[in-house]
Amino acid sequence: MARAAIPGRLSWRVATVADARWETASARTLVLDVPQWPGHLPGQHVDVRLTAPDGYSAQRSYSIASSWRAGGPVELTVQRVEDGEVSSYLTDVVSPGQQLELRGPVGGWFVWRGGPAPVLLVAGGSGLVPLMAMIRARGDVRGRQPFRLVHSVRTPQDALYGTELARRVRDDPGLDVHRVYTRKTPEGWPHPPARLGVATLNTHGWPPDFGPDVFVCGPTAFVETAADILVALGHDPKKIRTERFGGTA
Amino acid sequence: MTSHFELDGNALGGDLGEIFAVDLTEAVATCAGCGQAAMVATLRVWGPAPGLVARCPSCEDVVLRLVRGPEQAWLDLRGAVSLRVPLPPDGPLA
């Protein structure tokens, strides 16, 4: 049996912004052409490096939003953060035709590799981005694994990928989406605004007996809370994969 | 030490990936302080900063420090008893 190749070390490469679109008032998707991109798995991220003319450079990690199709682009959805020196450049300044330095794909743990287990995705705000790559990858292969997404957002206007998720819930069998609104709900929503709680994950998650693969991504406090609730509900901590991001991206 | 931190070991993957040919976020680090074995992806990381400091999720001792300079990287692993690194299955080549 041939030994599986180790893909090798990462290095920086130049990506060109091919297109850009707003997802919400403060989140923008950059479509990047990356020559010789080796492909990526849903959940992986890239590091983006910006260098000023005076040599000052800043580097941040951004999750890949797109699923991988050979020869296809790499899409990042960037949430603007107040005073975020990199994120505000990527949302408000960079335009198609410009180039960025990029390193990746990064990560092998916070990754969905398929398999038959049901999947629970728990997202806080723009923590949805790597989980969306998983939903898209499942859609690409018409996967049958039952997928549930619980997405916590401040207001309806902050919900990323709303139109696409509505279409996928209709067209991708076995995908459910539940949103939690923490500051403002849509008209006629049956509950007042509230944070993610035990009842929501109990009702809209999977029972621990189903042995789901669980992915949680969001701000640190959100991830801590969600993981604590899931463990308290009886989920195996080893099946809960988490990715935290700070407020300074 | 407060319980507030910003990132986790997933964010170390890129810098470690410049040094190692395998993904180290999937490696298991055993803390020299408390003996807890934790996936590198689950270490607590503060950043962004010129250097990254990764702490044990159990006792918050420093497990790993990484500083990237223009032409070199410094990796301080004195807080880890061991790193268990997953590899492709070994076997005869033909």
C-alpha cells in the first residue's frame, strides 16, 4: 500500500480579488482567485496578511465560506469589526483586481470530513462562515446526513446568507435552520429577544444518543456557553469541536 | 487570570504550518503543569500579537509560545511534556 503523502508546509501566496458582494450591512464576501490552490475542506481557514508601504504588516485568520470545487475560487466572508485594522480594509477598501497575501488552507481539526453521523452546527454571528462551507459541501454532493444549524444573531438584518439558507432548507433534504435573535426579532416572531439557552439547543439540536458531530463557532463567550450547554445535555465533549474568534479581527 | 481569552489553537495552524509539514492543530499537547492532554486546536490563545501564547484549557499554564520574525520562528515548547502528532498510516511502500 502506498504511503499517503503529507501535503507539506504552508507558505504565503498572492490572491487576486475577483469579485466582492455584501452579505449584510457590515459583512462582505471576497471572491479570491488563488493560482495553484490545492483545495480545502469545509471548516478550514486562511491567514490574510496586509503590508503597508512603510513595511508595517498585520495578519488575521478568516474562515473559508465556500466549498471547494476544482479550479474554483476561494470565498471569504469578512465581518467588519469596529477599529479592526484588517477587517475594515477588507470590507470597505479592497476592490476587485487588487491583490492580497494569503496562506492556507489551515486547520485539520475544525473540519467536517463527511461520514454518516448527523451534524449539529451552532453559530454565533459571523461564526456561521465555516459552518456554511460545511452546508455548501454537503449540498454539492447531495449529502444525506441530517444537518441542523442553530444560528444566533443580534437582529434579522445581521443574518448571513439568509436567502441561500432559505433555498437550501427547501432544496437540500434533511437541512434544518433555527435562528435565535438576541436584540431584535422579526415581525411576529413568537419569542422576545433572548440569548442561546438550554431549551433551544435541547429542542433544535440532536439528542446525544444520536452521536452527532458538533461544530460550534463564534465569539469566545458564545462558544463557551454553547459548549457548556451541550455537555450538560449529555453530549460527548470529544464530539464537540469549537472555534473561537476574538472581537478584534 | 481571568477566564477571558480571544482565540484558540485553531489560529496557530498557519504559523505552525510554516514550520511543520503536518497540521499541528490536530496534535495533542500534554501540559507540563497539570498533565492534561489537549488538542492544540483547543489551547487558549491571546492575539493578535507579534508572538502567540497558547495556554492549557485546564490549568491555564503556558504550553506553547511562538514568535515569528522576518527570517526565523521561535517555538518554545517547555510547557508541553509531549506533542502527539497524527500521521498517515505507516507501512511498506510497495
